[in-house]
Amino acid sequence: MYLRRYVSGEIIVNPSVFDPDYIPEELPFREGQLDAIAREIAYFVERGVKTNLFLHGPPGTGKTASVRKIFNEINAVFSNVKTIYVNVWQNRTRTAILSAIASALGIPVPVRGFSIPELMEYIERFTEGRKVVLALDEVDRLLSNTDILYDLSRLPSNFLLISISNRPDFLALVDPRISSTLFHSAIEFPRYTVPQLAEILRRRAELGLRPGSYDDAVLRAAAAVGYARGGDARIAIAALVEAAKLAESEGRSKITVDDVKRAKEGLELPVELDPKLNLILSILKEKGPMRSSQLYDEFRKLVPVTMRSFRNYLSQLENLGFIETRRLKTRGNVRLVIPKR
Ligand SMILES: Nc1ncnc2c1ncn2[C@@H]1O[C@H](COP(=O)(O)OP(=O)(O)OP(=O)(O)O)[C@@H](O)[C@H]1O
Ligand SMILES: [Mg+2]
């Protein structure tokens, strides 16, 4: 029986706690952020004081988990508040995002679809007299396609918006009229340290792994993998569970540090890149490091794009660790763009 090895096996007794969608009961090291979000939501619901929130931090620092957790609490505590979670990267167009909001509100969208003004009107009408907390996850991935933010900034005052971004400087990239409405208060999610990741792993292991199948050294090794990849809890958890699967598949009842090392090799970065960013990377891969102006010319042959958007793409790629840019001393503002992997 091959399947048996992986379903509730010798080591992994509760696979569901390692699901990407699993929301842990507790989010250690995020008390301050959770408290700040809860406070603003309570003010909004009880006193009508509205402060839109902007949550930012690197990948795997608990932003989505925190919002989902608070949303579960809102649903348990307030019967008159509607929570809506939309990943704007998965629903990339204005129509897709507004339709996702409409369907979360139970608005029957006809097969032909609705126009944008119709969607806006229905959303407003369906929520009249009710408070709505709307989370917009991964807003920074919209790049230059930020029209939707304009629509959302025009939603009425019964909407509290929580925007989530990897980039702290995202606010500076969008039209100030939009950013001043959408983002009032910023909450930072810093990278986790090794001891923090080890503690997060310990709690997850207690729920999901057989006691005695792991030790502190294993947790620390998996924590170190997450730390090396930017203090990312998602990667630390993946390193642990992949190591557990390796040990299980070899018929052992204990995970070793070596399993974690081997699991690490198999962990590819789970970044789903915008096709335009991929295109820039493929130009760089083919031609090697080049000046940003030259890269812009090459890229522009394939995709019509303004210099401003192009710079935006480059800084995304740099933040994600795919490229490095270096200022060329001799030539004013010109930068050399170097592919990193
Ligand atoms: N403090 C924590 N305690 C327990 N688990 C955590 C904690 N922080 C993050 N995690 C777990 O790590 C994984 C990644 O967290 P999450 O999805 O919230 O990251 P994120 O900040 O939204 O990342 P991204 O920017 O890539 O979307 C999830 O499985 C989550 O449950
Ligand atoms: Mg997230």
C-alpha cells in the first residue's frame, strides 16, 4: 500500500495541520499585530471610527494567517458584520475582484456578468446598513494595474479595508489620492528569527507529528531553513513536513537533521511570478547582466510599457531576490541589472 505511507503515517499523524490553509489556534510572536487589527475593527464596528489598515512584511510572516484568524473571531463575535477576503493576485482584473466581492455577499451575478458600475452599485446596495471588513491580500502584486484600488477607495464608509502587501513602499507607488484613502495605518510583520521559527514549529509538530518522532535539533534545523529563506514560517514548516515524509517513506519512525537537509534541496521557492517579470528574467538569462536602459529597450520590444512601470518591475524582482542592481558610477542614474539565480 503506497498511499498508506503518506496518510496518517508513522510520523505524520495529523496531515491537515500542515495544509497551507490551516489556521493555527495561536499565532505566537504576532500578539501585537493581532491586537492592533482587533482594536481597529472593534472601534469601527462599535463606534464607527474607521481606520483602513495596511499590513506589510516579507513572505511567510503571518499576514494572511493573522487576518484569517481575526476574521474567524469577527464572525463568532459580531453577527451584523460581514467579512470578505479577496486575493487580488488570484483575481487580477477589476471585474474579477468586484465579482468575487459580489459573490461573497451573495449577490446573484448573471451569466453575462455585470459591468463595473453595476457591480459597484450592487455591492453598495447589498451592504447598506451593514458593516463590511474587506481584506485585499497581495495588493502589491497588481503592479501597475491598480485601477481596482481606485474602485475600492470609492466604497462607502461602511467598508473597512485591510490591504496586505510584501512591500512596505507600496503606498508610494500608487496615486496619492488612492493611497491616502486606502491606507491609513500601517502594521509591520517582521521576519521571524531562528528561535521564533523553532517555537512555531514546535507547536505545529505537537499537533501534527507523533511524539518522539522529532527532537529539538530537527526543529532547529528546519527553523534555520526558514530563516535562511527570509525568516519565512511557510518554508520552515515545509522543511519540517518534507523531512517527515522522507523519514516515513524510508520506513523510519524518527526524523533526522539529515532528512531536513535533504528536504531543503527539494524546496523550490513557491513564487508565482507575473508573466512580465518572467519575461524580464528570461531576457536576462539569455543575455546576461545588462544596463537597465538596455534591458528596458529589449523588454519594450515585447511589451509596451512605461519607464515607470518597468522600474517598478525591476524593484519587484530585486525584492524577491531574483536580480541585483548596481549603480554604475560613471553613468549618472544608469544601473547594471544582474540575474541572481
Ligand atoms: N506566528 C505564527 N505561528 C504559527 N504559524 C504561523 C505563524 N506565522 C505564520 N505561520 C504559518 O506560516 C505559513 C505562512 O503564513 P502566512 O500565509 O500568514 O504568511 P504571509 O505573511 O501571508 O506570507 P505571503 O506574503 O507570502 O502571503 C502559514 O502556514 C501560517 O499558518
Ligand atoms: Mg499571504
